[in-house]
Amino acid sequence: APMVMPSACLVDSDREYVMSLRSCGAGLLELLVVLAIIAMVLLWNLDGYRQFMARQAVDGQLSRVATAIMRMRSEAITRSQSVQVCLANLKRNLDVQGCLPARASGGHYQAAEGVLFFIDSPAGRVASYDCKEARDVMLPLSAVTLHSNVLQYRITPSGMLSVPLVRYTARNAEGYCRELRLFGSGSRQVLPCT
């Protein structure tokens, strides 16, 4: 059976069906025009996409902090034992050294190495990290700076915080900034930086 072709593409010579590029195909010029239009649309949206991804990094950082704190809150309640939270002091190979020593910068402490969660061992010093007490370490994302208004606090066995308010502030290089507020009751709120 003969192949059926669209009528616009038929060339009628000796009743053979032959496709003519000139009458129904796309030429190189048309293809280049379409590719140029696609490239312009992509470039037009590239800056918006880049800003979106930068904002997602900030929001993702705060989400990771909130998730880790809620997980440790659950562990404190389950174990009926306080969980200590501090800014981490890590070695180059990411081994935990302990809590960051107090160094304030503009009323906030920089969590450049992350947040450490640990439970005091019965033989150890109270509220001081001793070897092998770490429950979790939340490492920061490289594109986001993280600050806290509190250097160290604890989550009590009832799930309450030992301080009335903890603020974690995340900011990217473009200046986008969000703040995670943790209240003593354990509730949380994410707001734009003030």
C-alpha cells in the first residue's frame, strides 16, 4: 500500500509520493530563529531562577535547624533527659571538639561550624560537652551564614527551652535574610529579618 502524506507536502510527478523540503519542511533559518527565541526566554528568566534558588537555600537552612531541634525535643521528652544545644566547635575533619567558646559579633553568635546537640553523660560535667555525648550535629550550608542570639541552651525533659527565646538568623550573599524564632514553650515562627 502506498504511504499517505499530507496534501501540502505532496509533489505530483508520475503519481509518486515525494516530500518536498521546500513546501513542508522546516529550514535551517526557521530552526535558528526558534532556538534564538528559546535562548532569550531562558536568559530572561535566569536571574529570577538564581534568586529563587538563593532564597530556597536560606529557607532550607532554617528548616534543617527547626527539624533538628524538634527531633531533639522529641528525644528529650522520650528519654526524660535534657538535651544540651550549643554552637558547634569542629575540627577540620568535622570531629566534634565541643561547644564554641563565647565570641559575640554584633549581639549574635556565628554558627559557622553548625549546631551541636548532646546529652550529658552521668559521669561527665553538666552542660559541658564530653567525648561521645553528641546526639546530632547540624552542619550549615556553605552559601548561607547562620547566627544565633544564644550561645548555649537546653531542651528540658518536658520539651521546654531553658531560655524564653532563641533566634536563628540565616542570610545569603545577596542579602536575603530570614529568622527562626523558638519560644520557651517549644513553638516556632519563621519571619523576615528585622
